[in-house]
Amino acid sequence: MRKTTGIVARKRFGQHFLASSWAAKVAHAIGAQPSDVILEIGPGRGALTHLLSEAAARVLAFEIDRDLVPLLRQTAGPNVTVVEGDFLEVNAGAVRAALKDAGVAAETRLRVAGNLPYNVASPILFKLLDLGADGLPLTDAVVMLQREVADRLTAMPGTKEYGVLSILIRHKADVDRLLTLPPGAFRPQPKVHSAVARLRFHPPQPAPRQPEVFERLTKAIFTRRRKTLANALYAYKAAGGDEALRRAGIDGRRRPETLDIPELVALADAFNEQ
């Protein structure tokens, strides 16, 4: 039996440890296969790590809490490598080096799993996109999130949940909600419900001519999401908005929150043409 006595959740790391009965449900949703190599973010006390290691070929677990690392290394199976450090500070080169040390071939496709701390869930999702853009071969990520974050990831245009997170993540990943978990699924119990979502990564759809323009424009106009597009575009550029709207074939009387991803890409590309 794995020893976890005396391990206390730390508020500064946003720790809420998954109960073993719920860990089994999450592991089932992940559906690890014998050939899988999994990057686990925030293994905590190892409830999910243990199940993943039984099903997958290799688990590379990133843990920020240095007091948990010795426990994980002591109790983990031989196919688990525990990396101490903040996943948000990891780059693709560091991941490749850790995989090489674990005997994983550089071209191996990678899956991601994790019970993400609520306070850094969105930055971690964007970090995964950055790692993919840097050439790390990520196929999918099954992650635990605050339910409201999952709502934003799956939100449709025109809804209050739809915004920058919905757009920038779904531009590069298909998102499905798999499970909803009550506060009682964790120790200590959070004050909110949680959800498990799967992100299936793909190339940008559609691909903008200049990705950085698409990202800046999206963030800018959603600071004025309830304004008309004609007015909201001043948050991006003081001039040229009307011409860009004309080139993109978009009515400037619409609001930013009504635009889908292809329309936003078209609008960004229209600014590039000027």
C-alpha cells in the first residue's frame, strides 16, 4: 500500500488531491494504452500516476512540490520518471531531454494527463499549445479543470462563456467534456465543481497568415466584447478597422462575441492585407 500519511495539501500550489475511487474513473476516461507515453502534470500523491503506470508504457510526471517528489519516486513503478519543477517553466528541449533519459525515442507521440491546479489551469493549457508549436509531438491532453473553465473551453459563439480561451485553444484543439466531478471527489474539498476535458491537438484551423496578429486581435477586441466590432477594433488599431471588416465580409455592427474562429482569422488576415 502506498504511504501518503502526513502529506498535506498546500494552498499556494492549489493542491486538491484526487480520491482513489475518482482517480479510477479519470484513468478510465484517459484510456491509456500499453504503447502510450504520458506526460502527467501535477501527480500530487500519485493516485492517478499509479493507475497510468499500470496501463501505459511510460509516465513522465512533473511535480512542483519538492516535498512530494521523494514519495512519488519511492512509490512509483519502474516505468515512471518523476521530474521536479514547475511545468510552466519547462520548454520542449527539457521535455525531450527527460524523455531521452527515460529511454523514450524522440519521435514518440505523447499524451498528456493531469489534475491541474485551478489557479494556473489556463496558463498550462496555453503552455501545451506552445510546446506543440515548438515541435513536441503531443496528440491529446485529458485534464481536470474547474467546471467553469471547461464551460469556457466548450462555449459557442454568442454565449457569455465564449471568449479568448475558447477561441485560442479551439483554434488548435478539439475539446470534449468527459466527466463532471463533485467537490467530494477531492481532499481537501474545493468550493467548486470540476470537470475532465479532452483536448485533441491539431494544426491551426484555419491557419492565419500571421498567428501573432490573430492572437493580438482576438485578445484586443474581447476587451470590448459587448461593443460593436467597428468600435471594438479600436482596441487593436485606431485606423483601418472599417476596411478590414469590408475585406473580411463581416458586418461591423456585430459584436466580437458573435464571431466564430474562421471569421476571426479572416479579420486578422484582412488587416495583414492593408
